[in-house]
Amino acid sequence: MLPSHRAYLALAIPLILSTITTPLLGAVDTAVIGHLSHASYLGGVAVGTLIFNTLYWMFGFLRVSTSAFTAQAAGAQNNEQSIAALMRPLAIALLISGVFIILQKPILLASLQLIHPAQDVAAQAAIYFNIRIWGAPLTLVNYVLLGWLMGLARVKATLFLQITMNVTNMVLALAFTQIMQWDVVGVAGSTLIAEVLACVLGFILVLRSRMWREWLQHGKKDWQGWFGVSELKSVMATNLDLMIRTACLLTMFNLFTSRSASFGTDQLAANAILLQIHYIMAYFFDGFANASSIMAGQARGAEDRNMLQRVIHLSWFWTLLTSVVSGGLYLALKEPLIRLFTDNATVISLTGPYNGWLVAFPLAAGLGLVFYGVFTGMTVTYPIRNSMLISLLFFLAVLFWCVPHYGNHGLWLSFIVFALGRSLFLVIYLPRLKRV
């Protein structure tokens, strides 16, 4: 039976609730810091968060590819491949995070040199970084555990894991900053504690899953086969494309933040608030992308072309509807929403002229965000790589021409051009996907 709208939403809604807690976490951090005495706190958290987004998002493929390969194994009803889809990225996650820990000082110095924030902002960013870096192994392992549970369509477990981690982080951030008066230290410490909790809960959920128990009882313990050359080649080819995609995305965000910093601390803070709202919008689409990825992976594992065609249809429908609704909601609620983040009158006034760009964002970016899930679920990733490279070139052209002429409006225009490019240059590959 082909998936219905109801079945699609049964996957998408819990995944939306799960993923939306991630930008809400950043939003709460921004709001908590934004209500403190000086804009340098908000700027420091914004810069520190950018550094970790750069580190962690570069390896976001650990979640995405784990989910895709697991969904394909589930569609093919192959338990051995499902376990292999967990073990391979776990080993990669531990290796990468070890490098982060060893090179933490050079990473911080290079990041601050690249972003070049004001001295007071840099000092707060360093405090934030030096605490959160110890959560690197936890974060990357959590990516793998979450991706594996998603690939098995364990949406309740995924929802529980994400919400528990992020709500814990939010509560601790409020307690540490408002009650304990720990400022940036409190925000960073709350995130680290939440990451520890999430890792422990994630392993418990994996070990209690039916797939894991059946493999322990009846499966082959082919440790060497999990890391064979042919197996790793397929995984690494997919992951390389996704890494290039993320590198393009982070290059754009890094340049955006760097140019924001050049307009002064208050404008940096205002743009940081608008970016947090953008993340909330983007993660609504990410929930649909995850649902599309799971179903597309199952379709490829089962070799069911009719199911794939249905997933593409569902993706189109819900993307277009969500684009219109989210843009309209922001247009109606923008003023009270921004005031949730800060009571700094100067920062609030600096957000006003740029609200229109956020209204346009879901209309420009929606298709790229959701169909990214379809392509990753099929593990056909070269179109994602290519579309992001082309979009980045357009972003750079607009950035370097428009910012000197139009200031912060030119910066936001380049942002929207990048978002629109992600959609247009990915959708044109759909006919090729249908032939896989």
C-alpha cells in the first residue's frame, strides 16, 4: 500500500516536534543572553554557536547518512545491514571528535581570526567555546544514535530523545543565568550537561530496540565485514557529497556572520535574532525532509518505484503548503516574536527593516530543504552537492556586489538568493532520481 497523507504526517509531525526543539534551544539561549546587561554576551554566544555549528554541521552527514542507510536496510528487511549502518558511523564519530578535542586551541584561534568580532565579543565567545568543546564526542555520537532511530522510523524514541535533551538544556540555561547569574558560562554549561544526558538515553534506546535484541540473539557478529573496503567506499562517497554540501552551507553562514559583525555589535545581535527565527522556520521543513528521507529510503530498499513517486508527490504538497503558512505567520507575529529574544530597544529597532527577508525565506528555501531529504533517503547525493556549489557561487556574487552598495539589505538579499538556488538547482535533478 502506498503511503497516504495521513501516514506521511504521522511520521512528519513527531519529527517536526523533535527537530524544532533544536532551533528553539538556540532561540532560548539567544533570548536568555539577550536580556542580560550587555550586547557582547549575545554577540559572544552568537559567535560561539557559529563555531560549533561549523564544527558539528560539517559532520551532520553522520545523522543523515545513518538514517538513509538504516531506512534502506529496513525496507529490504535486512537486520545485518541495519546494525552495520549503526556501527560504521559510530567509529567515524569517535575518531572525528577525538581530533576536535586535541586541536581545540588552534580551532578557537583560527575561528576568531576568521570571524574577527569585537574584543569583548571574542572574550565571551572563548568562554563559551572552552566549555562546550568537551561535548564534541557526545554530540557526534548523538548524531549517529538519532539517525539510526530515525531510519528505523522510531519516531517516538526520536521525539523523546530530542525533547528531553533540549528541554533540559533550556531549563538549565534559565536556571544558570537567571538564578545563578553565570551568564555565558551558564549557557555553555547547560548545553554540555544536556549532551551527556542525551548520549546516555540514546544508547539505552538503541540497546532496548527490537532490532538490536534480535541481532544479539540471532545475527552474525561480522565485525570485519562492517568495515570492508567496498562497504566503506559506498558510505564515504555519500558522506563526502554531504560534507561538501555542509561546507557550502557553513561558508555562507560564516560569511554572513562575519559581514554582520562588520556592521557593529548591535547589528550583529539583531541579525543573530533574525537568524534564530530563520532556524525555527527551517526546522519545520526539516521534519518533512526527515519523513521524506525515511520513506524514500524504504522505497529504495524495497525497490518500489511507485512508493518513491508517491513520496515525491507528498513532498511537493506539504512543502508548498508549509511555505505559504510559515511566511504568513511570521508576517503576522514578527513584532511580539522578536521581543521574546531581547528587550534592548536598539537591537529591536535594527531588526525592523529586515523582516521582509524572513517572510520570503520559506518561499525561497522550502523545496530545497524538503527534497534534500528525498535525495538523501535514496542516497543519491551528487545532485545535493552540485546544487549547493552552484548556489554558493550565486551567493558570493551577490554578496560582494550588493553589500558595498546596499549594506545589510544586500547581505540579506544574498542570503535569499542562496536559499532560492538550493531549491531550484536541486529540483531540476528530480527526473534523474526517478530513474534510479
